Amino acid sequence: MKIGGLLKFSLIDFPGKLSAVIFTQGCNFRCPYCHNSELVLPEKMQAPIPESEVLAFLQERRGKLQGVVVTGGEPTLQNDLIDFMQQIRDMGFLLKLDTNGSNPEVLREIIHLGLVDYVAMDIKAPMDKYEFVTGAMDIEAKIKRSINIILTSQLEHEFRTTLAPKLVSREDIEKIKPLINGSNRYVVKNFIPGENVLDLNLAKEPVTPYREEIIQLQKMFNV
């Protein structure tokens, strides 16, 4: 596993659970608003944290932490993800996976093996804007398959979208909602400007107007 970061304690990343968060390196998307450039861009990556070190930490935290979140980057790009998750599961932890949905067969296998208790999938844009927002070509069918896998899994889950200037608008959110009919949790997140975003042109964008947009969306869609 290429592990780029470890958050040893979190109250917010795994709903209702005290958790640790493991950040994997590498992503097949290039979303301009992404604030984890050090996990996405090879030239910004630091030497990976040894997997053995992370597993040793988790071993010590058994009985103190309830869950572990595996996020990224994009975790499903890791060839040994399933083995890694199995080792964590064998310690007795609940597991949450964050994914961009680009590898539906990996997602399906993880769910089939019973390795995950909660899945959070980012839906970057409506289908007609996916390449524009992510830089990934011919990805739409895979995204739809991942959505369907999650919706039919009976797992606790959430879908989420970032409202971002010049990229994802309120109108785009309206197009996304029908894709996830049947889900009871859709989170619209606010773009957070900062020096670590992939597209530095967005670094100084104002935040307040988008907060207001999110309040309006919550009222419209009950999200």
C-alpha cells in the first residue's frame, strides 16, 4: 500500500464512529478543486508511510477506536487494497471506504467480501461534465455502475458532490440527484479554497456565495 498520510483520531470522517483515517497516494482524476494535491500529483508526494507502521498503530488502538476510514487519493487504485482491508477487518475494526467510483469491479469485490461497513462515493459532476471536471475520459459508464452497486448493496452509504466555482453549479446538482434515487444521504460540500488545491487559479475564490448556494440546495432537495 502506498500510504501518504495517517490521521490518528477523527470524530467526523466515519459517521457515528471514533476512527482513524488512512490516506492512500495516487488518483486517476484531476479535479481542479481537489485540496489533496500531495496525494494526487506525483511530484508533490512524500515517501510513503510504511504499511507495517500503520498496522502496528491500529493494533495498539484496538478497543479504543471503533473504525478505520480508507481514503485518498483513490484507494481502489492500490493493488493490495483488499488484503490491507482484510488485515484491518481481522483486528475487529469497522471499515469505511471513500472512493471516486472509477473502479466498480474492485468496489463490488470489496462489498462482496464483507470488508466494508460504509461507503462514501464522490459524484464529481453530471454525466455530461465528467470529463471536463475530472480530466478522465470514457468514465461515465463506470461511475453509473458504481452508483448502482452501492444502491443495491444495502450498506450504509453516502454520495457527495463539491459545489465549485466555474466547475459544478446548482444546476449541475439538479442533474445529479436523479442518478442516486433511492439513496437517503446526499451531501453537497462547499469548495474550500487554499494553497493546496490542484488548480491554483481557484485558491483565492470567495467562499461565502457558495455557502448560500448550499443552504438553498438543502432546502430544495432535503440533502
